[in-house]
Amino acid sequence: MAVHSEPDWLWRGTAEIFPHNADSHNSLENLGVLIQGDRPLRIKLGIDPTGTDIHLGHSIPFRKLRAFQDAGHTAVVIIGDFTAQIGDPTGKSEVRKQLTADQVKRNAESYLAQLRPILDFDTPGRLEIRYNSEWLSQLDLSQILELLAKMTVGQMLAKEGFAERFQKENPIFLHEFLYPLMQGYDSVAVQADVELGGTDQKFNIAVGRDLQRHFGLKPQFGLLLPILLGTDGQQKMSKSLNNYVGLQEDALSMYSKLEKTPDRLLGEYFELLTKLDLGQLPDNPRECQKLLAKEVTSQFHGMEGAIAAQETAEAIVTQGKAGNTDSVPEFCLGEVTFPVKLAYLLSATGLCPSSSEGRRQIKGGAVRLDGDRQSDVNQEYQQPQDLDGKVLQVGKKKFIRFTVN
């Protein structure tokens, strides 16, 4: 399968490049000229490690960052260890919980480990990892006042989320107004030429341009990327909505989720999550689903792991059994008190969000144990040995193999 070449890959899947005002009417052309210049560009991407897990939706800007690395430019990843203690208020209907420095540090270590399959960590000069406490913690009150003087309350209330909260009379705390200013100041500190972000980050990136101009620097370009819809095809990918594919998931879980991607999302997923030529995809939607699942899974588990996951997933569907059970995620029964009901096991393993949902799935005929349909909502198991080595399955893409040790 063919892949796109540079510089096409730099623009693939881009939602917007700005500015696009009177003196810069063609953003793509102007940025293209800059990219072809005589020095590597500094491409900024900031992350606030407010959690421990990254999913495919989070990976979109990092994939674009890798494209710039491959084109010879410098990726500047800013770990918002200072700003994460505030939390980005973008799109939030209420104030975000503030994190401790230790929580942020642990989360940042997890984030970086998950990004290794995507970014080039090894080529000299291609990656800088910076922590914004390096400069933000050094600002004194007079410097903070200088930043505050660059933004009006009216401008802040125009930011996504603030206006809605204001209208609903939900609290907006003053420290939240500092967030876009501090993120913007990051662009000053690292002298960014381009900043990447989702379409919901345009306000913050524009603030960075304003502050760079204020401090005598050439304003950065903003390159915005789409927000990935989740596997349900309805809302943006989110762990809380259980419509996500995590970067740390085992190969079988990742493959099984992706091979069920709704047909109408296949083009978007191929465009944003792969480098495959969109003009050479299979005509059959089912073949597209399988190709997508194998391609993305291989990025994190290697092609051998992706093929093994595909074979196991097909065996589960066609034979009702787990095939190569080595690739099925495991659940240790030592964590369960026996005797135990099947509905509770469905909840305890994470196959269902609750025991009541587990009972509903049993009634609906969606639950199998080693390929045999389970229909008794009161089914109970007396000892771990009754389940050792067996595969519990919900639907066609959720399964777990039980172990005693």
C-alpha cells in the first residue's frame, strides 16, 4: 500500500492554518515558504498531563509533529507541569480540579512513555522536551500583571466554555483566566515558529501569537487538526464515554475495537491515523475495517503482533473460541471473592461498566464463555478453577482470559 510523500504529509488532515488575514491571505503558501527556508523550524505542541492514559484522539497532533520531524524540523514538546496545576478550561462547564506537582510528574512520565512509538526520540536535534515550570515559575507579580494587561475580560469571555458558564452563572475563577496567557507565554519562551493543536485550541494559539508580537518576536503560525470522533461515531473520543482506543491497550483489544469502526468514519480514521494512500484503499468496507485495524495496531505492537491479533479476533468470531489465547488480555481471579456471579465478573473485568449492564448483556445473548452462550443471569461459579484458562466474551470485540495466578 502506497504512502504519501513530503510535503503532502505535512498538510494531510489539517483543519486550518492561520493567520489568514489581509496581509497573509494564503496561509498554506506562506507557511510552505517558511518550511522551505534555510533553517529548521521550531514546531511547538503543549500537553498538560492531567491523566495517565493517551488515546488515539490525543495522538493526532503528535502524528503531525512526527511529520514535521521527518521533514527536518525540531519538535518542541512542552510538558505543562505548571499549567496542568490549573487545567485547561477549554470546553469545560465547570472549573477543573487542580493537580499536585507529584501527580503531574507521574502523569508526564506515563505520557512520554506512550509517545515513544510516535515521535522520533533518537535523532539529534529533532526533539526538545521542555517543562513550562522552567519559565512560568520564575515570573514575578509585575510580569504577571504585564501579561494580564494584554487581554480583556470581554476577550476571555469569548473563549469556548467561559461564555456558557457565565450565562449559566457557573463560577469562573480568576486563575482560569491565566491559563491561555501562560500557554501563550510558552510560545514566547521557546520561540515557536508553528504551534499545533486541535480545533478547540485556536484561542490559546492566537494568544501565543499576540504575546510573541508583544515581546518583539515573529508571531507563530497556528496549525489546527480535527477532533477525532470516537468508535461510537457520535461524540469525540473520550475515555469517560468508553468510545476510545488507548495507546497502552493490548494488541487484541486495539485491533478488535478498530475493526468495528463505523463505515462513515473509515475515511477520517485512515486520513488521521495512517499514512496510507487514500486513493488505494479497498472498495469493500469490511476489508477497509480490517486494514485499518491491522495498520494502526502494528504502529504500537509491530506487524507480527497485529497479524496475531487479527487471527485471534477472526477465530473468536468464526469459531467462538479464542484461538491463540496468548494474545487475549488476562484477568487474575485472585482479585475475586468466590463464589461469584457471572454478572459481577462482567463488571469486575471491565467488560461491562456495571453488574446491571452485565445482566442486561446476558439477557440479550451477548455473553459467551469459551464460545458457549450464557443465558442464566443468576449463573454462579464456586471456585477459581471453574474458570481458569477460559475466555469470557461480550459481543464480538470484548473478551478476557481468566487466570488463577
